[in-house]
Amino acid sequence: MPVFKNNVKCIIRPAALKDAKQILELEYSIIAEREFFISVPEEFEKPSIQEEKEWIHRIIENDKETLLVAEIDGGVVGWIVFQSDNRKRLSHTGSVSMLVTKGYRGMGIGKMLLKALLDWAEKSPFIEKVSLGVLSTNLKAISLYKSMGFLEEGRKIKEFKMSENEYVDDILMYKFV
């Protein structure tokens, strides 16, 4: 268990149904920042706690998916999810999304979450390829992904319109496990 400054200890563990409220609150806080998420607060249909629990349950029950949380002092400060496609020709791959709350970025929590997910994927008899999309402006995330062996697979130019004259590319990255 890594220890950060001030003896703060971070645990990476599989998500549980009891985490639903904190996972949802973390996601909404990231959306509210309007910087690293595609959705904006006014269009985000915040699911109920019950709906979030159902989403977590579906992932827990699926051998081809996982949801991990970073916990500090009993609170969820980050999470990473790997979701796969049920179609046969895509069943060897899946997509990653990761969120770390603002006050805990830059401490290595994202790296810990990504490493734990890649360890899970490497042990999975189903998963061969881990994919993700990242905003071209999220330089720290891109650096992290590259440091963990991800390669750029492609780029969707001006995929996201952030404001009237500001566009951001969607960088598609992958890693074979």
C-alpha cells in the first residue's frame, strides 16, 4: 500500500455497491470542472444511487469488465473502469475511463489505478487489448498513458468543440496485454 506525504495511505481495490454514491459524486465533480470530460454539467443525466449500484453490479458480474477504486481514509478519491463489448469480434478488447479527484492528482494515484487495471487485464483469459480516448489538452494523462506503454492509434481531429473557437482532438490510444 503506497504511502504519500503526511502518511496518507492509498488502497486500490475492486469497487463495491457501497461505493456507488462516492463514485457518482466523483464523476459529477470532474464534469463540473469542464476541462477533462466530454459531458458538461447541464447535459449530464445524473443517475440515481440505485442506477449507479446497478451499473456497478453489472460490471462486477461480468468477467470481461472491472471497476477499481482508489480509497484514502475511507473515501473514494479515484476510479478506473474497463468495459468491454459483448459482440464476438470485439470481445478481446475494451475501453478504459479513469477519474481522480482534483485534490489528489499528481500523487501517482492514476498510475496506481492504471497499473492495477493492466495487471487485471494481463491475467484475464479474455482481454488482449486495452483502449482509451483522451483529450489532446490532457497532457498529464497522455504522459501517464505513454509511460505505461500505451501507443497512439489514431486521432479524431477537432472532435470536441469546447467553446466557440476552441476545438480539442480525441487521441485514441491502446496497449496489448
